[in-house]
Amino acid sequence: MAIETIHRPGALKQTNKTHKHGKHASKRELERVAKGKVNLKTLTRRPNRQQSRDERRQQANQLRKNKRQEAIALKRAIGGALTAPFLTCVLPLNDMIDPNSAMAILEGCDPEATVMKVSDRVRYMNVPRFRQRFSFVIPETGHGRELNVLDALKVCDSVILLLTAVAGETDEVIDKAGAKVLNMALTQGLPTHMVCLMDMESINPKKRSQVKTNIQKAVSTVLPDEKVMQLDKLTDALNLLRRIGGQKRKVTHNRCNRPHMLGERVEYVPSAPEPGQSERPTGTLKVTGFVRGVPLSVNQLVHIPGLGEFQLESVAFPTDPYRMRKLEDGEMSSEEQKPPLVADPDQQTSLQRENVPDAMDAEQTWPTEDEIAASRAENQKKLIKRVPKGMSDYQASWIPDIEEQDEDQDDDDDDDDDDDEQYMSCESDTESKVGGKDGETDDDGQQFDEISVSEEISADRYDKEMDLEEERSTLAKIQAAKVDEIFPDEIDTPADRPARERFIKYRGLESFRTSPWDVKENLPFDYARIYQFQNFDHTKRRILREAQQKEGDDVVMPGWYARLHVKNVPQDLWNAFTSAGNGERLIVYGMLPHEQQMSVMNVCLKRTQNSTIPIQSKERLIVQCGYRRFIVNPIYSQHTNGDKHKYERFFRPGMAVVATFFAPIQFPPAPILCFRENPDTSLSMVASGSLLACNPDRVVLKRVVLSGHPYKINRKSATIRYMFFNPDDVAYFKPCKLRTKLGRVGHIRESLGTHGHMKCVFDAQLKSHDTVLLYLYKRVFPKWTYEDCVVSCRDGEGEGGESSASSVVPKGERSVTFNAKVEMMQE
């Protein structure tokens, strides 16, 4: 018989486990917390309902129509009767090709076409059949003229690459100079390209197919998707013009975001000197051509490569001489009806490049008497006189043989101590490897003269042409880079100088990734001369958007034929520019706001394949950043995420680093090309990349690694030696963490003896072959070495010129560091 039980709730009531829904709240829990309340945004939001078939079809048609209208508007914006002509660059890739022969074929393709020759290298062509206008530019090519070709390709809409079938019979379809220029152009950004093959009629008909196949294979290695066109007949030229006017053009953002003009007519008018004027004479430069890109304001600054940055005085609108329809007698063109634009001095952008720092605007503390005395003792110079024994002080003061030694070491020299130690040690080892003299003897004393007379003459001539000093320095640089790659950042602790004094500017970090570092701490004096954005990305988007939508009475629209009056161009600078052969044709770029002001630029670089010599940090390079070209000494750091980046002593082949240097502001995207001057004054491209951002707050930390070796090993403690050589250094670096090459982590417990031995504790027992390391870090800054390339490189003259920035701060002032105020540009 079952016993009836009555359920009575109490302490022994059964409780079931709740459902484990994880860390997130379940839907039922969220509903219980909300208690029936509905979010206002959720309530007013349009429901994501399923679209019907007709609605989807209508939406697709609308998107297709918008894209088609954008493509038609982009195509009609250039090449028409009332717009700027198609600007095409004719570039031969072989010395055997004459570009004028290709132009003769193009000019005779249509009997109704009108050809106007501005100069030997600029021609205009109107084709009524297509209702289009074309402009052809032939840049100067050859050794030392690669930069002229790059400048022409920056502003061209398309480029015609010329090849010859005569070279197709040999293995060298593109010669060495053509391959060099093509490599630079591809790195910079090649516009819409077409490859044309000439001289096919001179080839044996039986070999034509094979020659064309060989040339197509050679072109496919550089331009994989390009098909070679033939340019020998008039029909071929007509097809080429049809392709130039109807093809889809490649968008180059660096060119399309800024107004630019290819000056076809240039005139320099010297200004009348004012009475009592002692400054350098100036004049007005009148540049005539078609405005392209985005609208140009008469109040904004312009940049002329090879000359610098200037202000506009006015803009005139002459009659377009290349019109497709000729004007009748008494008829005025639309350009003549436009009044000239005159710059407003109140609204004109200033040419001020640097911020003027206030020396009294920093943190001021009155020093004590002891600090003043210590500063005087540090800054005083020790006078060393060599006098005969027994001579008095008065007699010794008349002796002119005095050597002065500055006890204070410059900060820049201190920064380079670690880099120069390995470099100088490797340089001394190369003297025995490079530079052997003629007439050396072997162990038996016999001369090595068993060569012919002709071989001896050629060897002597080769030795005279070789730069022996450059050979030694290059070999030393390669050896120092190999040592730094095998033992990264490791240096020897000096035995004759306390380590706490040698590394007084360094500090240890608990974690390189998470430990904080104040970006405004101990900034150099140069950081008070630059500008910084509160939000660089937001400012960039706003400025680029405003440049596209610029309107007003002081604006020159793209496609207008205009004459720019550039004022205050130095006369001596213009004479040097024209003497170099650049006065016939120049390029004018309209600068965006803030692009004339100095800041810290960060660019991402990667070494080229044909460059094998390592580049040392702070080495002089010629940098082409967008439309600018200048000379700087950049520092390199790793391209990583985070707020701190490790300094790289060498820029090795195959690496990708971030270069930091002082330069005028420029908004990305912008291609970067880096050149190094060879011993024969020619230029070689060593790296390429793109512009990252303008950020002075990028923290670049230089690492120094001190190494020690286990002397006695216990279970978790060990005696370490050779890291320090006195107990005071051990006590000074006691808070720093120790690491080993095999992954052990520890710290210093105490000092042992008086020779730098120390007892350390680790998380596990050390191996006998392990090495103990101590990481120290110091923030490094780039040097102010910016120089404008105001004269283009021609005929091996090398890149150089005058610096439009202020003079470099003397060494005595560069050692002063304080919390400099950085000028912030408000939005």
C-alpha cells in the first residue's frame, strides 16, 4: 500500500540547474530586463522587408543608369571641342626609334585633321571625324633625363610606348635605358598605356610572325594584359587615335585631386627694381596652357617642380588657338568674354612654411646656483697648451698652438655612437680586402708581372676609373649590415666608461607592446617649428571634398585655356632653370590648403629588386613624393601596429619599413620614389612605396641590447658576468627585466663582488649555452635636413639646389631638448 505524501515547500525543496547560455545574455533575459519597453530607434526604423521582383529590377536599372551617366560625364570631360585635349606622351623604349617618325604617321592619317606645332616636343591635333582634340608631348630621353620623363608622365592622360621590329630580331627588345625609365614609370604610376610596334615593313615577311611573337612575349613580362599594336600605315594611326579617344582611362588620384597645367608657352618678365632695393631681383612668370584636374583658385599657391612654391598675381583668359571651329570676323570667343581674375591679398594663402616658436612659451623653471655652476662646468672648453718646461703662464698665453676640446658631446653624435661602432670596426677590416696595389710580392718575393702589355694597360685604366674609397665604405657598410642582422641591436658594454652614463638616455620597458610612452616628452627644438593636425584623416577627406566642389568668382574651371601670372620668381633662379634646358616647358601644380607647411611625414618603403647595397639610417636620399622632389636624411622603423615602433639601423634588400623625415605636408595617396646618387653622379632608384600619413606623434624607439653570460647556474638562479663591470651599474639597472635567447625571463637579485658579477633569478633553470639579454630603449627623432631640389637633374649634374626652408639649426642649439609646443591647426 502506497504511502500518501503531501508536498510541503521548504529548505529541502529540489532545485534544478539553470541553462548555461554563456557570457552573453539570452533573449529571454533581455526581454525580462526590458520589461516590455521598446527602443525608439528600433520602433522608428524602416523594417527590412523583402523586396518584390519589380522593385529589385527597378533598383538595378537605376544603379546601372547612374553608373552609365558617370562614365559618360567622365569621358566627355576631356578631348571635346570645349574641353582640354587628350594629353598623350610619346615615349620610345629603344634608342633606335625616332618618335618624330611616329608623329609623322599620326599627322597624316586624316586629310581633314589640323596639326599645330607649338615646339619640337609639343603638338596639337584636331580630328573632325572624331570631333576630338589631341595633344602629344615628346619628353627628352637618354642618360640623366629619367626625371624629365617622370614629370611628363605625371600630367599625361595616356602614353604611347614605341618599339621597333628591328630590335625584335635580337634579344634586346627594350634597351637598358628604356627598361630603367619603364621601371620608374610603373613604380610612380603609369597612365593608360598603349604599346605600338614600328618598322614591321622592313622585316622579311617569313619572319614577321615570329618577330611579333617574340616582342609580345617581352612586353608581357612587364605589361601582362597589353596587346601590341602595329604602327606603320595610316589606318594603324587612325585606329590608335580612335583608341586614345574612346578607351577607359586609368584614374591617378594624386593627379586628379589637384589642379595642374602643362605650360606650353612660358614668358618671364623681370620686375622693375624699386629705388633702394637690396633684395634679390624678381619677376613675373607667365605660363599658358589648359587647366586640368580640379578647379584652380587664383588665391591658392602653386608649385613648379625645379623652381619652388609661389603665389599667383592674376589669371588671364586668352583665345584658344586650337579651336576646332574658327571664329568669324568680329566674333568674340567665350574666353575673351571672361574678365581676368586678380588675387585678393586678404584671402591669398601665405607662403609661411615653418611655425615661429616662442622660446619663452615652454615650461620655465628658475635654476638654482648649483645647477648654473654645473651647466657652466659642462659647457666650458678645456684648453690644452704644449709649452716648454719652466715657462710662466704669461709666456704661455702668447703661444698660438692651442687645441680646444669640447667636453660636451652632441646629441646627434650620441645617437650615432651605436651605429658607428660596428661600421667603423668593419671599415678597418676592409683595408686588407680592398685596395691591393700593383707589384705585390708573394712569399718567395717574386713579382706578379706575368701579363701582357695590353692587359696591363686596361687594368691600369680600370683602376684609375674605380673609386677606391667608395669601394671600402660600401664593403664596410655591407659587413656592418650583416653583423646587425645576425646580432640585432647588440653592442658591447664599455669597460672604460660606466654603463649608467653611456646609456643615461635609455630606459627599460616591461613590455614593448603595452608599456606607455608619452609622445610629448622631451621633444627636440625642431618640433616647435612644425604643424600638426588634430585629426589628419578627417582633414584630408574634407580638403579633398572641398577641392572637387570648389566654386566662385575667383575659380578657373578644368578645361579652360588660361594664362597664369606667377609673381615673385627670383631672376637668378629662373636663369639657372632655363640654362638647364627646362624653360621651354614646365608644369604647374595647384597646392591644397596646408601643403606648404612643414611637418613630420611617414612613408612606407620597400627596396627595389635590383638594389642590393644596404641603406644606413640617416643616409642622404633624393625623395620624390607626389609632385615634389627633395633631399632628406630619413630614419627607418618597422611597419607594425601599435603605438611604438622599433628603429631600424639598416634598410636591407627585401625589407618593408616606414621612413620618417621632415617635409612639407602632402595628402595621400601619393607615390614615393627614392633615389641614391652614384659615384658617377647618376641616379639609381633604391626604394619605392606610398605616403602613409603626416603624424609627428609616431614614436620610434631605438633599442640597445646588453648581453651577459652565465658563470654559475643553480636551480632558478645564476651568476651572470660580462654585462656590467662595476657594482654601481648593477644597482642602476636592477629594476629592468632580463630575457634570454632561449626564452627565460628574470630579474637582477644583487651584485656580487666589485667586477660587475650579479646574481639573477629566472623562471626556470638556464642552459649553459644560453645568453642573458637586457633591452634598453630610447626615442629617436629625424634630423632637419630638408632641401628643395630647385634645379632638375640633367647630364649628370646631380640633384641639388637651394633650400627654400630656413637654415639648419646649429649643433649647439640642437642639443637643447624641452617640451616644445606643437602648433595645432584647428578644423
